[in-house]
Amino acid sequence: MKYRDRESRAEVETNGRPFTSEGNDAAGHELAVLVCRELHRAGIPAYVVRPEATTRPGARVEVDDSQDDHAGGLYIRWSAPDLAEAAFKAVTERLDPVAPEWKHHAEVILLMQTALIGILRLAGFSAVPAEEVDDIAKGDVYVHAGTPSTS
């Protein structure tokens, strides 16, 4: 979470919660551009998540603005809005927690996680399943900060 104004930043720093430095923020956004460019080269739609952006199909790239061991990295989540809507409707309207639509959506997310990791590793990025970094990010991809080792 970013706190741009001085009052919020001071309060967060006083309470021991870290604040993302401008350098980490810039490095994360530069990495996001490189990742999106590489995914586009592979034919994968990709975009950096922005507050005004609506969800659209493709790889949603979000800068990790935390201040832990992985600061400056990225989370990438496959977005399939039509599948997600069908899955959500199946679960909520039919009250079916094991609906085939839900399983289909979950399996597509995991297949795309594997594909995204493979594509990014081939390009030299350090990409791992996000659950290795954040146990609630199942299905996401985490790209560690830094530039790719090869082009």
C-alpha cells in the first residue's frame, strides 16, 4: 500500500509498517513494463493494473509495493472475466460449490500460471508460483525484482 502524503506516511512509519521508497516503486514499474513487453512478444495480452483500469482478459501485472524481501517485484494474475463470471454465477445462483464452471475457471488459472512462468523464465526473468511468496496468492505468478538475465 502506498502512502504519498506526508501525514499518512509518518503515521505508518511510526507504527512500524514500512513505506515503499520511490526507488522501489519506480523499479517495480520498470519491471512491469519489461514483463508486459515480453508477454506481448509471446502473443499474450498483458497490462499493468491501474486504479482506473477495468478488468479485461489477459495477464494482469501488479507492482508489489510491500517492503519485504521481495519489494519491487510483481504479481501476475490471469484474467478471464467471462469464465470468472460464469463460475461465480454457478456457485452463487445454483449454490453449487463444486460447479463444473468453477472447476474449469480454476484449472484455466493454474494452466496459465504454468505457461506464464515458462514464458517469463525463457526470457530470463525470475518467475515462481506466487504461493511460494504469499500463501494466499494461489494461481498467481511472482516475478522477483531485477532485470532479466538474458534478452
